[in-house]
Amino acid sequence: MDELFNALFTTGLGTISVPNFLIGVASALGLGVVLALIYMFKSVYTKSFVVTLAILPAVVAIVIMMVSGSLGAGVAAAGTFSLVRFRSIPGTAKEIGVIFLAMAVGLVCGMGYPIYGLLFVVVVGGAFLLLNAIGFGEGKNSTLRKVLRITVPEDLEYNSMFDDLFEKYTTKHELSQVKTTNLGSLNRLTYNITLKKSGEEKQFIDELRCRNGNLEVNLMSMNADSRELL
């Protein structure tokens, strides 16, 4: 059993056999698929993201194997990766975290320790599933927390314009952003609010539209306002 935890590759690049190379890549790919399945549990995701997540450990493992034992090749690989940019919108904390997790698994497999990679996935993946299952970090009123965007005319005094409606429909409201649009003729107000109860969104929006001249009103959940990697 102790030999299972020994490195597959004990010396430089020239001594990596084809079977060991295939073992490293296959183990990284298999663990990447497991990570993707774990991430999909109770998470909002896109197909392109989970497919990339599944193959990322294998890609990292191949790079690590190719630069194994060569300082110059390692520096060259680091310089190459420094030129890579995510051509996508910023990701959430969960997405960025799982990407680092996939890269760590690929690193372990690329160094020749697939069993340690498996243990890593079992421990961290199990913790991920458990925390998601118990709703760790979710507040009691998480479904009632919304982001409200109201478009108003530029000359409208908005500071106290909606106070009575906020008092009627929300338990908490905070103006977080004011942005001019339409060449400065309109203002877009962004509020972080907590509704008193669900099911009153339509009435709330209808009354807001009566105040802002029937301009755009946008009400969304806190999670929907965040960006995700595609």
C-alpha cells in the first residue's frame, strides 16, 4: 500500500514512461469530472464552465509533467501562462475557488501523486457538498434580499421620493449607487433592499412606476446581480 503513495515520476522528463504519463492524465481527468459533478450540486452553472472545470486538472497535469526536472522549461511555462487572460466576465467567489481547486488537483496528479489527488478531492469535495447541503452562510432572509434599480428623470428629487413605499414593502433599504444614463437626462438608482414578505413584488413595482413616470424598474435577487464565468 505504501507504494501507492509514492511519486510515479522520480526523476526528470526523459524517464516518464508512456503508461505513467497516461496514468497521470487519466487520473487528473477523472478527478476533474468528479469535481465538476460536485460543483453542479445545488449550484447555478453553465455547460461551458463545468466542461472546462472537468478538463482543467488534466491540462495542468500535462504542463507539470512536461516541465518536470527542467528549471528553464518551468520558467518558460510560467511566462506563457502570464500571457493568458480570461476572456470572460468576472467570476463569483465560488467559481474562482473551484478553479483553484481544479488546478491544485492537476498539480498533484502532474507531480505523480494521483492517490493524494483522490484523497484531496474526497476531503475538500465532501466538505463542499456538506456545506452546500446544510445551507452554510445563508441568512434567514436570503430570498427576500433584492437589488432594486429605478430609472428616474434627471430633475426628480429622489432622496425622499420613495420613502413611504420602502416603509410599506421593505424592512431595510440602502441607496448604493446613482448613475446617469441617456446622455445625463436620466438617473439610475440602485438600492439594496430586504422585502417584508414574498409575493408583493408586482404591487411594489407598480407603485414605483407610478412615481418614476413609468420608466424602467428592475428588481432582482442578490445572486442574479453577480457575474459568472462562461
